[in-house]
Amino acid sequence: MDIFEKCYAHTYVDELREQDLFPFFRELQSRQDVEVIMEGKRRIMLGSNNYLGLTVNPEIIAAGVKALQEYGTGCSGSRLLNGTLVLHQKFEREMAQFLGKDDVCTFPSGFQSNLGCISAIVGRSDYVICDRENHASIYDGCKLSYGKMLRFRHSDMDDLEAKLKAVPETAGALIVTDGVFSMGGDIAKLPEICALAKKYGARVMVDDAHALGILGKGGRGSASHFGLEDQVDIYMGTFSKSLASLGGYIAAEARVIDYIRTNSRPYIFAASVPPAQIAVATAALEHLIAHPELPGKLLDNARYMREKLIAAGIPIIVSDTPIIPIYTYEPIKTLRVQKELYERGVYVNATLPPACAPGECLLRCTLMATHTKALIDEATDIIIDVLQSYEE
């Protein structure tokens, strides 16, 4: 049998293209900002994870340019060997201090951060216990480990406790959860998770990709949001959202970070974050520290848009994050609405199975701290008009 047979049999994309409903890989012709030029036209950007709007900040751009000029385009090696720059060490010190953890190690991407941490920490006799709606990188980290993975129903603490009870007393256990779930925008039940972890002797790891720069004191994340900094053992985060760059990090106590640095295959065998990217992430972190009001402004923008949608009777998932998922339920309707919004100048993301449950398709809208009320009004009015036209 030809191994490519599955590729030739996959016709779903072809069918969507024939209907002019394929929503992905839109060509961006400008900076990632609140307004962009995409495929030759102005669009209001409501589909980016650039939560603090820092990708266009002149000082942050200048930091990247300076690093590019001083250190060149790349490190050409792993952190273990020739790829450790003073820039990496600087970021790790500042992020560890910001989060109140002993130490931080960085990875070339947020995806690799989860992959590298979980696969290193979870051994053959260990268990890793995951919320069903965790990010794909967490699942792949579990697959790369030699431990046994157990999944609990989304934010179901009774089911989590049942899974913890199933772990042998002789085994180690790591509970892994998103801090903010990327599709639904809801916040993990960290107080309950930490209480159960303490009861059953498990450790807790939180993926704060969508919480850093958003929740907690000065944007310190979901553990800070709940006042649980001393009860979450491992923080994971990414540069590609609030920090306006590319890369990721793990924060934990010093001995844990040392173990990851010397045992994690995705860390040891990958080239380190390039100079410009680590410099940009550091400058973005320093900007966040200097402007602790930014997370509040971001959440105010999201609250403003959410209230307008609710007042218009638009069905959404309600949360206290900048992620606003709008229910569109069925795939074809979702794609048609997304296309019409795009044609009218609003870019949002279509969320289809397997990223959501069948019959629960969404339009995933995300706000930035730099959106103006005028832009939010313009985009929201278009969204409401298009969605209401489908109900007539």
C-alpha cells in the first residue's frame, strides 16, 4: 500500500476550496496590528494573539534590530553547546524574577516548551493527568514521555479526583492544565486543582500561553490571578502572544530547571532562540513591567465588546479573558459567516472540529490592548449585522 494514499483520499480541503469557503492561510501584507492589509484590503484584526499589541511597538522593534546587528541572525547551535547568549541569560533572570520562581529555561517555541518539559519530567513509572481541552502541545509532550496519560473531563474536579485516585501510591503524578483555555477563553479552576494535588501528592503544571500579560498582578498569569504562586510548581509560557516574539519558557524551582536543561531532548537537540527573538521578548517583558496597566486595558476592551454582543443577543462563551468565542454551531454556517465578515473587513478565526466538539463550532474573536473603542464598535456592528442576517 502506498503511504501517500491517505493524502490522496483527503478531499475535505478540496471541497471547501470549490465552495470558496477555505478560511485558512490568508496572506498578510502588513504588520500584525489592530488593522492590517490582508489580500489587498483593510481588515480589522480580531483573530490575533498579539494581546498587548506590542508587535508594532517602536522600542521593542529597535531592541530586535540592535540584537540582530550585534549578534547576527542565529546561534547555530543548542543551548547546551554553543547557543547560549548573554541575551538568553538576561531574559531568564528577568522572567524568573517577574514570576517569582527560582529559574527559567527557554525553548525555540511555546510548543517545544510543553513538549520538552513534560517529556523530561514524566518518566516510565509516572502519570500525567490532563484536562481534555488542553493544548495539542501538551498532548504531544505526554506522547513523547514514557509515562501514562489520564484525561479528565474539562474543568470537572470530580473526574480529576477520580483520575488521581487511580494513580498508584508508588507513582509520581503531574497535573497539567491550560491556565486560560485557548478556544473557550475560560480560566482553569486552579484553586480546586491545587487542593486536589496537595491531597494526593501530585505536582501542578500550568500552561499560561494565554494568561501571561493578561491575568494576575501586572499580567503575571493565572496562578497570580488566584494568589496561588506558591502552589503551582511549573509555569509554561510562550513569546508569541503577549511578548510579541517567537519562543517559549518553563519556570520552576532551580533543581527542576537544571534537570530539564540536561535531560529534555527538545531542549538539548534544538538550536536556541535567535538573538533578535530573545531580545524582543525581553524588551516586551520589560515594557509589560513598566506598564502594569496594559492587562487591565486589554480586559476592559474585551468586556466592552462582550457587553455589546450580549446586548444584541449574540450567543457567546462568557469569560474574563480577551478571548470571545461566538457560537455558530455548524461548520458550513461558520465558514460562510467567517467569509462574509472577512469580505466586510473583519478578520476572525473559524473554529471547527476537532478544535471544538461537533455542533459547537465557534468564531474565535480576540482583543488587543491597543484596539480603540471606535474600531471595536465598527467590528462589533458588522459581526452583529452578519449574524442577525442568518437568523432572519
